[in-house]
Amino acid sequence: MALVKASLTLFGGDTVIVRCSAPSRIHLMSDQAQSKETLCDTLSVQDRHSAWLTVPYTGVWNIVIDSRSQSLEHSISYVAA
């Protein structure tokens, strides 16, 4: 099982592009999740090879890729708004 984590500082309207070699669960989570006082915003897709996720507001965002593949190849990029 492969688990990939990354963090990016993004602006509202930016689009995160994630591509994987195997079907994966892909999550984009606001870094506010680290604070127990606030609810976090999470955008997710399941069992996909790719995802285009638009960031709703400026901040630090965590990307998590969870796959059953033992040798997952992936790329994470973004397109500025």
C-alpha cells in the first residue's frame, strides 16, 4: 500500500492536478485541519487515476494519495488562477 503526502501554499482559484499510475483515493485538505478548533475543508475523489481539484481559498493545502499499489508512480502539479 502506497501513501504519498505533500503540502503546497496555494491561492484561491488555483487548480491542483494529481496523476497516478493506479486507481487511488486523492484528498486535498486545508492545513486548518491541524487546529482542533476549526473544521477543515476537504476535497476528495476515489478510485481514480487523476484528479483536477480547484482550491477554494488561499492557504496551505495538504495533498494525500492513498493507493493499494505497491509501486505507485504519481505527479502533483498546479495551474495558477
